[in-house]
Amino acid sequence: MLISVVGLQFGDEGKGKFVDYLSVNTNNIARFNGGANAGHSVQCGNIRGSFSQLPSSLNEKNLYICQGALISLPILIREIDFIQKENINSNIFIDPRCHIVLPLHARANA
């Protein structure tokens, strides 16, 4: 059975929590667009994680960041450090076509 959860509203409809809840019996979670300007929090037991780059899961999954996502390296590294610290053995795959957001991009829009 193939299950897909796609959030196409305005981004703040709580899809991170739904994805984590519905992905209990799945192996793969993908983030296909967006940047680090917003995030989502998920909780599993007494572990609470906040994510704005990685697909939301505190379970051991294959996490895919697809080509439409914008990557902020400091934020991505912080999130990877968090899941490693919590011993969440997820595999992370990043499409090489993702764009990297640099600090100069934020300054240019300020």
C-alpha cells in the first residue's frame, strides 16, 4: 500500500505533526520544497524536536530532502546534530540539485 501525505495549504497547517504520526509504518519521508523560514515541532515520548530543514520524524526513517528544498547549512547541521544526540538512526539523503541559502542572501533581503 502506498500512502502519501501532502500539505499544500499555506505551510502552517500542522503537517509536520501529521507526517510523524502517519509515518509510523513507513520507511521514507520526503521534504520536497521550502526553506528554513518556518518549522514544525514533533514529540515522541519525552523527546521533542523542532525541524525546519529535515522532514519531521523522531523515528528511524529514510529522510529525503528533494530538489525543491532550500538548504541553510547551519540549521541543517543543528538538526542533524540533534537526531544524532538523541540516537535516532535515520538515513538522510539530500538531492544534489538543492539550492544552498547563504547568509548573504538573508542580508540582501534585509
